[in-house]
Amino acid sequence: MHEIIQQVSEIMKEENLEMTHEEIHMHIMHHIKSQKVIMNTVLGDLLAMSHVTKNASLVQCEVTGQQMVDNKMMSMYLKIVDQIITVYRMDGMKEKESK
């Protein structure tokens, strides 16, 4: 993707058009319709969310100082993990077996 963005950026400069690499990336991602690309993007988002919710699942009690599980965050984390597993199981995400 980086190489594509670099090439688009160079062509745009030749045409006296300006976009940052991030803007080009966002524009390309907006137009991509391939299921595998979209699901990889969703998977990346879910993985990022799983890290945040997992870290937020353990909290320290202000009174006792003991670590406790935040049930709401843990529930959210488990739902996200379930969605990650669902994405991996989709036909479009399975690796093709070589014969």
C-alpha cells in the first residue's frame, strides 16, 4: 500500500495537486470494495479495540488497592474476541491451500 500511495503522490505533484499520504490512503481505502481488504481493515480495528478493552478490564480499587475485573469492559472484550474469531472463520479470510 505504501508503494501505491507514493506513486499516486508523485503523479499528483506532477499535476500540481496536493494531498498528504494519509489523505491518499484514506481516499483509496474509501473506494476499495474487495471483501478481503475490507475484512482485513475491520480485523485491524477489532484487534485495536480488543487491546484497549482488555487493558481496561483490570482496574485497581481505590480503597483497597486490589486489582478487580471491570465486568462491563470484560464483557465488551469477550464480544470483540468473538467478532475477531467470526472474521477469521469467514470464507474470504481463509488462506488458500496450495496443492
